[in-house]
Amino acid sequence: MDSAMLAALVDRVQAARAAGRALEIRGGGTKRFYGQAPQGDVLDVRELRGISSYEPSELVVTARCGTPLAELEQALAERNQALPFEPPRFDDERGDGRSASTVGGMVAAGLAGPARAQSGGVRDYVLGATLLNGRAEVLTFGGQVMKNVAGYDVSRVLAGSLGIFGVICEVSLKVLPVAPATLTLRFELAQAAALQSLNTWAGQPLPLNASSWHDGVLHLRLRGAVAAVDSARRLLGGSPVDADVAERHWASVRDQRHAYFTDRRIGAGDAALWRVSVPSTAPPLALSADPFIEWGGAQRWFVSAQPADEIRAAAQAARGHATRFRGGDRSAGVCTPLSPALQAVHQRLKQAFDPDRVYNPGRLYPEL
Amino acid sequence: MTLSVPPTAERAARQTELTTALAAVLPPHALLWRSESTVPYECDGLTAYRATPLAVALPETDDQVSAVLRACHRLGVPVVARGAGTGLSGGAMPHPMGLTLSMARFNRIVAIDPLSRTATVQCGVRNLAISEAAQPHGLYYAPDPSSQIACTIGGNVAENAGGVHCLKYGLTLHNVLRVRGFMHDGESVEFGSEALDAPGLDLLSLMIGSEGMLAVAVEVTVRLVPKPQLARCIMASFADLRSAGDAVAAIIGAGIIPAGLEMMDQAMTAVVEDFVHAGYDPDAAAILLCESDGTPEEVDEEIGRMCPVLERSGAVRIEVSADEAQRLRFWSGRKNAFPASGRISPDYLCMDSTIPRKRLAEMLQAIHRMEGVYGLRCCNVFHAGDGNLHPMILFDASNADQLERAEAFGADILETSVRLGGTITGEHGVGVEKLGSMCVQFSPEEREQMQALKAAFDPPGLLNPGKVIPTLRRCAEGGKMHVRRGLLPFPELERF
């Protein structure tokens, strides 16, 4: 059954290639707002689905691209394990509050949630992948083991590639057990003081796991051994947040259902949601909008209608970069432009994997 | 194996051409080309493979590195970058018609920032020197390959080096934020950033582990992590290998990620016990070392959870380190596995495959059978937490027949690892040593895709050519059959 579905995909790609047509790889379609506007005929990959293997004691799960993320997370939760990078589960266009996100889209978008700074991002957990490239070849890189340096690490670079190399047919991911204790603390702190505290705490052996700051309120999630969370709580102070309230808060940050991210200005007129990635110690950025800060200070969101140049300049002054994440004009590219050396490598890599530009043309950068 | 090129007039002319070009951009002491001065560079830690380069450059500044690369690019001369030369797969073996680019003089710690918990260091800084510099701030650099006293961060980046703590703390890949360097033509480039990501494709993850084939690194920014207050180690003995393997699965199944989880078989235990007197149980078929680190309360909690799991899995003896001296003694044997092997045998071949942990007993039985087939002894240490196995094949290299049998034994282990769902190298890299085994692990299309990836970074193929990805011809001549690891079962698609 799988081979038939894969064979059908291969046929579609060969036909598109022969006809000179582009394909938009689509799973749940929850992240079409991200990157440049999708182009080409839709290549729906949801039928290639299911968990191919899962061995909790190996800490590895292998799933096909169309597997709903919810199904994967459910299977892991049943064995008290999880994806530590907390990928977002955005609502799709149906707006019924349930996310149609798939495993393939999760890897292709490479987005991680609140625990990113402490637990790592998508690429840190990718162990191997099977790729259908632009020559319609089915290739497997990496594997299902933690340590593997045989050949180039092609599977990890697929994380965040926005599908420009091909269909990520199947992926093996490292998973981790859920820690025994979790506690969220709440502090009232101004932005600069919150950033200072977050960086100072992160230099100490504390079970920090996630942070969010907005409008004078810092939430800090501790996660680890019972004893570690207990002693950190005594050391840090702050007010403990009720577990259910805390869980709703972190889910609303992770899935961007928090009021900050559902701001009606996003996508109306010139206003956009910007993701600014900076060193965690960067001082408050010189931008007019109020930020929403995650990742211990390393990820800062802004809802702003300021011109892209100004936002990028502020990010670059802080030795970071800015991405037009949602809304606004995305025709000129949403990512920060690359240096000439990196741009040349990007173009040649696209050529190496997808010489006829069949897959998601222009989605990551206009010229790719 | 020695790759020698006869000292022809052609080679001499090429050497003159190169040294003349480099003399214009390097001070005289930074350029070696007489054979007595290039001899120390003829191999890395894989001493069985040697070659003499046309010249060795030891640049001291970024501008010199760039100028050397520009000159080699103009002349079409291959460049092999090299750190401390501790690598075990021949990744830094010179090219007989190329330049060896030693980064040894890039040994400066540029900055330690305790607030952002990062260290920016030149690529020739030793792994352990980073942790030593960070120590006053209560921080350290987590990846700890066993060569950490000598190996450099540039070499760690090239190999994606691991260590005994990577189950909990990750590999080089997980602990490096940014690599600055130069492309094959001398153009400057930066992969990653001081933030947690960079725009576009994650080329940093390709650069790490690329064995010097994509670009030359000059400066690396690494993440530092808080030093745990305390570490304690459990030493558990098992009467058979299967129950030791089951114990590893049971610990992880119980939701515990130990700071270290290492196993030694009886043959290895006997060799190291004789060398370091760590107090290992000589009757045990396998010894497991399980480390916990964190606050004292956290460590107590974790040790309290691990001991019963080990008992239930059939541990016949359990000892928990009472103090730091005892903990270090428990580890001393494991850490001395390589030198101890060198003590009982004139030579040893250290293999480095990774297998799914559940296949361990099967793998060790297969290795035991191979000892009979090849007529050589093998002892085993195992990074049990992440499935990385280091079988040490004992032999005498002065006996050509033994060397041949040892290499065949090693290749058999690698092929078996691939068949069991694993990989031919976990942390030592492919280099020149495992080129043949790459034919087993990857299909022709997969290898061609990797060649194309290499060409995207280095179109003329000047950086460390001939390593990592074997040519189609080499695989055809070697007669090795590709083992389909396909994550998906679709044999009918193989012909595409």
C-alpha cells in the first residue's frame, strides 16, 4: 500500500517535471501563510501516513509525512514520551480549533515552541529521512540511531527547508521521556530586567524549560526531577501558577492562540507579525511595537507595520535576523537576505536536489 | 596503506609552483615543504594510512587563510585542513598532490561570555581548553570526546564529535551555534549565528560533520552549559550480555536519561582491570556504568530510581560511587580502554558503528563468531545510551596477513551493523577508512546526491577530495552490495 502511494507520488513528480510544472507540497495546509506565497499544482501528501515504527526504549519514532502531528503526539504521550521541541499546531483554514498539522509540515517548516532554547529545535531531533528529490529519486539519509556521521547530514538540513528539496516522505525523530515534575512561576518584571534575569538564571544549574514575557509579566516553566524543580522554586521566588492555567498558557504560546498572536492588525494593511531571532542577551530592540519574548530572550515577536528595512536593521544591529512571519506583503521574500557566499550555496544546493525547480519554487527565497 | 606519488619532475614542478605562490602570502616560517618537515603531517590518528603533501601551510591570520585558499584555487591544488590530527578515520590524511592546511596556530580563545553562555574560539583551540576557560563562571563545554585533551574544536566540528555524555548533552551539532570560515575560493562565510538560528537553510548542520569537505572553519562559537553540582556513578555487573542490554532499555523505558551510560564486555573488562585496577568484577559478562548528575537532591532521586531498575534487570552486583575519587575510579577503566588495548596487543583497529540498542546482544554474538572466522581477538566497549559500539580488533600490523584479516573483520562488523539497522560510523567519521563501507550503506543515487551537495559548496572539488563519499567506480570495483535501509518498503522503485 505504501509503495503504491509512493509510486503515485513519484509518477506525479515525473509528470510535473516533464511538463515543466511546479508543485506545491501540501500536508495539512496549516502553514501556507509562512514563507512566500505557495505556487504550483498541489501535491497532497497526506495519504502517505502512519507511524512506521516506534520503540520507546530506543527513544526513536519513525513516521510518514502525512501522519497528523496530533496522532504522533498521542502515541508518544501513551508511553510518557514527547517531542521536546514542541512544534506548533496551528489552526487550519477551517477554524474549528483542531490542527491538521502533519509530521512532514512540522519538519519542513522547522518551527519550534517555547522549550526551544533549553531543549533544542526540530533539526536537533531529526535522525534520518527519506526524501523524494526533484529527479524523482527516493533517497534515505541518516537513520534511526542517535549517533551517525556516515556522509553529509542531509536529513537535518531538511528541517526548515520549506520543502524546496523535495517531499520528506518519512522521518525518524529522537524523542524523550516527559520529566516527572513541571511548575510554572510568574514574575512581574520590566523587559530589560526580565532579559537580565533569564540570562542569569540560565547560567545556573536550574531545571529551566521555557519562558515567555509580555507586557511586564514573565512566565518561567521549570521541568525536571521533582527535587530539582522544588529547590529551583525556593531559589527563584515568583508566584506559582495553577497547573491547568499554566498548561493553557504554554499551549497558547506554542500554537499562537495567545491574544498577542491573534491581533486583528496582523494581515490587515501593512501590519505583519515579525519573528526576530537574536542572541538572548540582546537589549530591548529599538522598534516601536511591544514585543512578545520567548526562548530566554532569543526569540522576539513584533506586530508592526514598520517597513521591513527598519525591522531588519534593528535585528541586525542586535546580531540577529528578522522574518516576516505572518501577514503583510511577502512578494519580496520573508527571510533576511543572505550574504553573497551563502546565497550562491543556496542556489547551487537547490540545483543539486531539484534541478528543474519542481518543488515549492520561491517559497524560501524568491530565486530558489 | 601509503598513497605515494613518485618524485617525478612533474610533481617537483607542481610543488615549486605552489610554494612560490604561497611564499608570497605567508611568512617563511608558516610554509613547510621539505620532506623532513612535512613528515609529521603524513597521517592522522589512523596511522595505517599515510601520504606526503606537496606542502604544509600554517597560517596565523584570517587573511592568510583566505590568501592560501585563493592561491590553491587559482592553481587547482587540493587543500586538506587539519587540526590536532587525532581523528581516527584518516579524514586529515594529506593529498599527495595537495596542500595540508594546519590550523594549529589558530589557538586563541576570542571571548567567553558568561551571560550569554557562549565561548567564541579560534578553530585550533583544544576541546578541554574551552571548559577550562569557562570553569571560573561555573560553565563548561559539554561534548567530551576521549581525545579532548588534544583534539581541537575545528576537528570536532569536522567530525561532529561525541563523547560519553552525549545521550543527555548532545553531540557537537547540538552545542555549536556558529562557524565562521572560508569557502574553497577564499571567500568568507558564516554558518549559523549568535542567535538560535540563521536565515535560510540550516547550513550549519551540514557543515558540522562534513569532514572538511565543504568549507574551512577558522572560528567557532559554542554553547556553554552550567556545570552540574554533583555527579555519581553506579557500577553494575551482569552475568550475561542480554540482561545488561535489557537493563539499558529498562532504564530508558523508565523515563530516565542518565548523564552517561556505558558498557564493557568481559574481554574488555579483563584488559582494563589489569591496567587501571578500577575494581571491576572479573566474573561479570558485562559491566554497566550509569552516571547521574545535577543537584545533590536530583542525583539522589535519580540514583534511587535507577538502582531498582538495574536489580530487576538482573544485575548481580551494584556499587554506587560514594565520593568523587571513587566515581573517577569507576570511569578510569572505561576511559583507558584504548590505551589498555594497546598494552596487550601490538596493534588494534578501533571500530565505531552504531546499532539500535535492542540489537546489542545479537551484534556481540556476531562479533564473537567473527573472532573464529578471522582468527583474531576482539574486545568491546559500548556507548550503551546511544548505541555506539567500539569493538577493538587486536592484531599485529607487522604481519601482513593479520592486517588483512583485521580489516576484513572490521568491514564485516560495519556491514553487520548496517544490516541490523545501524550505521558504519557513529562519531569517528568516514575519512578514507570507511569509503568501502559507504557503498554498503548508501545507494548509488544517494551517493551521487551527496557528491552534488559537496559540489554545491565546492564546485571544483578542492577541499579534502577523495574522502567520505566513494565514487561509483570505487563501489563497483569493491564489489560491495548496497544494503537497502529504506525506511519505506518499495523494492520496485529501486530502479528509478
